[in-house]
Amino acid sequence: MTEAEIEARLADLGLVLPEPAAPVAAYVPVVVAGGLAHVSGQLPFIDGRLVTGRLGESVSLEEGAAAARACGLMILAQLKAALGSLARVERVVKLGAFVSATGDFTDQPKVANGASELMAAVFGDAGRHARSAVGVPVLPLGAAVEVDAIVAVGAA
């Protein structure tokens, strides 16, 4: 898929990539090794504001899915910054979704769909991936969701 096709898909979806977020600790946002880009966990920023809280408490399922989608957008922004072009993405291999939730919240997969559906919408079949969706008691900065990724990349 070309950069122009990817940009057109984002535009059709009404999406604009955010500025890539700076790391909040001692790590780098993306490491490319062995044909794979490993994207560090990304937090959900919507309209410049970090989405905080816990699913099953102060964050609804719909808000959680939107937060996961925002994490997915940040993953794309980090990939574009690291690779120079999203056209280098050959396949989204795996997403890991971490959902800050109460002990009785069990819809982590539905929350993670926010990021998963974004990848499929942007990259088509190459955006379909393996995934984990886990509930955790707390995430960095009080974020509601965090998503990381492994992506197969082609040569520059």
C-alpha cells in the first residue's frame, strides 16, 4: 500500500495522526530489528487530553474503545516518525492491549477492538493481527488504556 493510499484511508475515516508522544521514562518509542518494528506502549490522547480512569468504574465501554483507537493512532504516528513512511508497513503482526479496569470488568476484548478495527480500516487485510487484551489495576499516568504493537516492515 502506498503512502498516498494510507493518507486517503485516514482522510476517509476523518482521522489525522497526532504528533508522536515523547517517552515518559527510559525507553525509545520504536525499535526496528529483524524486519519487525516493536512499538512501545502508547497512551490514549484525545483532543490533546490523556484519557484516564478505569473501565467498570469511571470509563464506559465506548470511551474505552475510543481510548484504544487513540492509542492505535499514536502507534501509527510513532511508526511514521520512525520509518519515514507508513507505506513500509507490510503487516500488523500483534497488538497488546492493557485495560485499566475493576476486578469484575471482563470486556477487555471489546475495548481493544478500538485499536484492532483501526488497523484493519487503515491497512486492510495487512492490518488484521494477533492480539492480547488484558485487564490491569493501574496504568502509567492513570491512563485508561495502553496499546503496544509488533509490525512487519519492508526496506526503506
